[in-house]
Amino acid sequence: MSEFSLPASPVKSFFVEMLTRDISLDYAILDLLDNCVDGVQRTIRDPQMKSDVPYKGYRAKIEISEDSFVIEDNCGGIPWSLKDYAYRLGKPSGHTNPKGRKLVGIYGIGMKRAIFKIGENCEITTHAEDKSYRVVFSKEWMSDENEWNVPYYKVNRSKKRGTSVKVTRIRKVVSETFSRSEFISELSSHIQTHFAYIIQKGFSIQLNGKEITPRSINLIFSESKGSIQPFVYSTHHNGVDVFLAVGFSRPIPSADETDEAKENFAKEKYSSASAGWTVVCNDRAVLLYDKGPISGWGLSGVPQYHAQFNAISGIVMFSSEDPSLLPTTTTKRGIDVASSLYLHVRDKMMEGTQIFTQYTNQWKGEDLIEQSKREIKQTESVDIHTVRNRAEELSMRSVGGFLKGRQLKPTLPKPKKIETTARISFVRPKDEIRKVSEYLFGSAERHPKSVGEQCFQEILEEAGE
């Protein structure tokens, strides 16, 4: 054994200053919302988990100003038994999530990183089943490299089970950002999409006093075979449930509408904003409306995304009691493309995408587009929960491969052949045909077909072709 040693202890400033650079301000706030939802997961009972709205009655409220940031919830509080996990900068060895609960926290840095990102002083007050207490991360603590223990204080017990995180001494750049209405609007939009499925399951989120409404994906789904249906696939692999569906979220655009979409991205009717693939892990969106190689666009026979595909939307949902098995990054807002599970699931995503890109290619031309629009407009648009149930009712079939699963592969309608030509046929006396032939060609011996065609051509030119 060596007689000497060198310091290898962690440096607090790395966590306080450097680690926060890996995450944007809005995603840091979403991290705090993730903690609220994880709190619900730890709190609700098994029978409620099976409900369509297991989060009903739970809420989180966010208040943002130039001087402070507050998020408070009624999601069960942070149990005293989790103190060694909740407040340390990283997940201690041996810590495991409770069984039967689908959380997203893996590394034990989300809440602390978000706090350090926003400001220099934070008070966390929590009322859990086993204890009520307050933890303080002060500026002095953040700057003291030798002190790693964070102070806590007892507080009066409350019947309310929840947590309040209040950050003050807001960092200057963050304060400036908080003062902009555009940031609040963008944050609201992010919550609408990233937490759409949590909100649909009963969870309530308010931002500066305004209730957030979910923005989720609906797909056109007819129950009649040979009509518009999505491609649906599900599997269970090594502790992870996977469900995906891709199809049309609206009628396919005409060439004029495609051009207008390019000129005006924000116009919802033609916009590509809601097209592409969304990936959801344990009910929280980690990738939104992706139209690039991460979700398979432009790979292995799938065309690169183009505005003509604006009507194609897909969603893939990963669910596991062990969040480390989910294909997410440390920010929980990105895909780990090195995940073997995700790469195999992406193959199925691409298989589904091709079905609908081929459909749009088959229906080019104004007459065909209008025909397709009528078909789609007559078909119901349903949410992902209904898609899942309806696919089961239509008897998904088993499929093999690395990921054995079940799928519904639609037989989409094909364009009805539109005739662009018509036959003109009539009978006239031969002597009259010879007379017209002599008039047109200077010879009475031309074939009757040629005589008829020339008559039509001359009248067409006279009528103005």
C-alpha cells in the first residue's frame, strides 16, 4: 500500500456551477415537476394505479417572478427515510426505488441541479407521512468547499402532505429570463407537451395562476378494415413495456398547403409542429415531434422528413418500474441512442412510418388529395388511450424477431383509378366518311379512325385547346 495519497474528493463548485450547464432553464423546471409526479407515484395506492386517472386530486403550482421561484405540491412530501437520497449530490449505492412505482429519477441530481441553476438560496419545506422538516441550501453552503452536510430544521406538522421549493437570490441571467413573457409562454408550452399524459391522467399543473391544458397526440382510427388506421405495436422486454402507434393526425396536405406550411410554420392547419415522433418514458415526454434520424427519418428506406408528411404523427411509450432501463439521458429530456432496446424499437417505428409515407406518395395530385381528405375527415380522431384499446379489440397479431411482440399493420385504402381519357365511338355511312376524308386529307381512302380523330382535333383547336 502506498505511503502517500492525493486529494480526490469532489469539488462542490463543479456541482453548483458546471453541472448546471448541461441543462436548460426550462428543462430544469420540468425536472422539479418530475419530482412532484414521482412523489405521487410513491404515495398512491395500488388500486388507484389501475385507474384511468390515477393522479386525480394531485397538483403542482409554479409561481415565477424576477425575484423568486416557487413550486409547491400536494404529492406526499419527501419522506425522511429518503433523506440520504433526496439531498445528496448523486445517488448513493444501494438505493432502490419502491417496487410497483414508475419513476424517472435515476442519478439523484435533478432537484439540486435545478435549484443551483435558478438561484443561490433555497428552502425546501416538506410534510411527509413520517416527518415535517425544512432543508436550506444557502449561498454560504454553496461556496463552502469543506461543508457537505446541509442544515435542516423541524417545522410544525401539517395535515397537508406535500413539498414547497422556494428559490431566492435569483441569478442575474435567470432573473432577466424570468421577466420575459416569452419565457413564461414557452415554459407553458413545454409543460403542455412534456406532461400531457400526466395531465390527462388527472394531474393538475398551474403556472402563475393559470391552469395548464395538455397538448397530446390524436390519431385517425377507423374500426373498418381497409380504412384509415394507425400502425400499432407492443412488446415487453427485460422489464420494460413498450407501446407505439403511428398514423395520420389530420388530412394529408395538398401541394398548395405544403407550400403555405413552409412559408408560415406557425399556422396550425398546415404546420409541421405536431408531426414526427414523440417518445414518452413513464408518462413523461422525453422527445417531442422529432423529424430526424433519432426517430428513423432518412434511414434505411424511410425518406427524409418533408412538408408533405405533415399529417404523420407517431408516439412510442416506454414504461418500467426501474427508470435506469428507460432509454433516456441524464436530463430526462432526450434519448440515449446507444440503448439497444431503443434501436430495436426504432426499427418498428421506421416500419410504421414507411406505411404512411408510401400512402402520401400514392395520393399525389389534387383530385387524389381531395379524395383522401374526404376519407380521413369521415374517420374519428382518437387519443392514444383509445388507440391502444381499439387495437386490442381488432386482434393484434404476434410477430417475431429480436423483440417479440404484437402488432396491428393496417391495410390502407388505395386511390380509386381516375380515368383521364374516354373513347368516342359512332357509326356513319361509308360514303359520308369518304367525303369527309377527301375534304380533310385530299384523299377518300383514309381509315375511318384517322378521319374521326382529325375531325375532333380541328374542332378542339377551333374551340381553344
